[in-house]
Amino acid sequence: MGVESQSDETVSVTPEVVPFTNGLSPQSLLLLSLALVVGLLLVIIFSRRKSRSRGTALLLVGPSDAGKTAILSTLAFTGTLPSHTSLQVNTSLMPLSPVGILPVIDIPGHPRIRDQFEEHLVNARAVAFVVDASTISRNGSTVAEHLHHVLHAITSLPPSHLAPALLILANKCDLMKTATSSGSPTEVAISRVRTILERELEKRREAQSGGMGVEGLGAEGERSDIGGLDCSGPGGIFKFADWEGGEVDFAGTWVNVGELKDDEKEGVATDGLASLRSWLGTTFTVT
């Protein structure tokens, strides 16, 4: 009697994969999708911010005879020699603790060549707009015109570049005469420069918002509309504290123009640039 052999058959069963979203409601799926989109956007924004470039130089700009070259020579050589109105860009190096060596670029304020600051703006980590506080009451509109162009250039930088810090220097504040009750010459100089520039820049903003052109910075008589005066305050009135282009700082400065004194030769600072040096130390050490 033959023996019938029966072979076992092995059946392979592939387990079914069930998507984890099957158990989610439509509302939950929507919230999950939104969370993924927001997370992706945050990653993109963060990566772009990390890749934004930052300048390394200090840019000195402002009208002629404001004292930019005197400030440059004092910063670079710890003493101020007589200077004259510059007609070309001056570049020097200044020691700045704890940063090291800081490039300083002085842009002439002559109307025909002052626009050259735009060529150096992408290399600037800080911009100091120098104003002669002793004459601002007479030429406030001209100074504001120049500053307007600087504000416009800063707000027009590409997103890939971090905007430089902006400092408005009320220079020659030692020439200010004031009563004791009004504050120190430095305080009065800063207050006067701030008030006059805000008033004149507001006039320019109003002219543009009313459909009128403002005097341009190119050829004489040219009129154009340039931005850079947007503010977040009520009514959009121009105030440095509300300027949408970034924070604007103020400082009062002065320098002695002439031969180096004995104490200057010995390394003892006798100029009025302490507030500027302090601001630069903070600005160039912040990452």
C-alpha cells in the first residue's frame, strides 16, 4: 500500500500598510498641512538670514565742512591736523578695542560727488552721518536733502544684505552756547539736530505724499521722488524713533583742529569722540 505524501505549502502574506492619516479628521489634516507649511517657511527664512552678508567698515557721510575728515584723522592717528574740503574718498584704518583694526571710509560732501557713498554702502557695517550742529539752523533743508538720500539708499539695499547701523553725529558741539538750564552743549546740539532734521524730512515726506516732487540729488534743478521716509508712528509723520529702516542713534562730538598737544602725543585723548568710539565698540562687536 503506497503512502501518499502531502507537501506543506508556505503562504507569504504581505502586511497591509495603513497610512497614519486615515484616522485623522479633515480638520486635523488641514491643521497638519498648515503646520508643515509654516515649518518649511521658518526653515527657509532662517537659512536666508544666516546667509545675509554684513559689512565691515565705518562709512562717514554728510555735508561739506561738517568735520568728517577731522574725525577720520582723529580716529586713525589720535590727533587732528588741519584739513580742507575733500574732493576724493579718503580711507584709513583705526584701532578699535576689542575689534582690532577698523576700516574707515570718508565720503566727500560736495553735491557732485557725495553719491559715491552708495558704492561703499554694501561694505559698511555702520554709517555715521556727520552734521555741523553750529550751522544746522541755517542750512537744515540742505542737510535733510542729503540725509534723505542716505536713508533711501539704506532702505533700498537688497534683502541679502544686512542694513548698516546708522548714527547721526551732532559735530562741533563745543561751539554751542547755551544757558545752564537748557542742558550741556552736547545735549543741546543733539536736540537741535534731531528737531531740525525731523522737521525738514517731514516737509519732504509731505511733499511726496501730496503728489509733489522733492528736489533731487543729481543735476541742479532735478526733481524726483525718492523713498526712505516711511515711519510706523501715527499719521506716518517722520520721527527717527519710528523710522521703518531701522534704529537711528545720536551722539554729540567735537575735535581740536591743530597741532598735537603734549598730552595727545602721550596717548591721552583730549577730543570729544568718546561717545562715537563707544558706539562703534558696541556696534562692531554685536554679532
